[in-house]
Amino acid sequence: MLLVPCPYCGPRPEVEFHCGGEAHIARPADPSALDDARWADYLFVRTSNKGVHAERWLHSHGCGRWFNALRNTVSDSFLASYEMGQPRPALPTEGGK
């Protein structure tokens, strides 16, 4: 069973959560100024990297809060979780990025 580390409730079973996709996607300041292609990029284009990936998660069957998590897409292991609005934490293997 995959345990998701909720920063509010601690590690809980995956069935209590919903993944909300890639984290740290900034909404355009003036969406009406975007042409259709740039709006489509904002809505649908996401990175799909192999390795560490920042994602948004909702603890829907627990505290009901959104949070961000760093997950390795190769091993499916969670490396860190942190509250929404907080910066992405640097991992020792990332050289302080």
C-alpha cells in the first residue's frame, strides 16, 4: 500500500487522497490577453518528467486540505510534503536547487 505523507495528518493510505496534477503552475495575470494557443498551453501542457516531480494532492477523506508533495515517478515514493504556498523544498540530491 502506498502511504501519502499529509503535512497535517501524517502518513495515510493512498485511497484517502486525490492527485491534483503538477504543482507550482502560476495562473496568467491577464488570461483574456492570451491567444488560444497560449491559453491551451496553460490549461493542458504539463511536464511529465521521469524522476522527482512536484504535485498537488487533496486529502479528500481526511482533513480536506490541499498540499504539495515531491514524488519520484520512477519509484513512486514520496520524498517530501509541504503546505500550499510554501516553496518547493530542496533535496540533498538536487544540489540545493
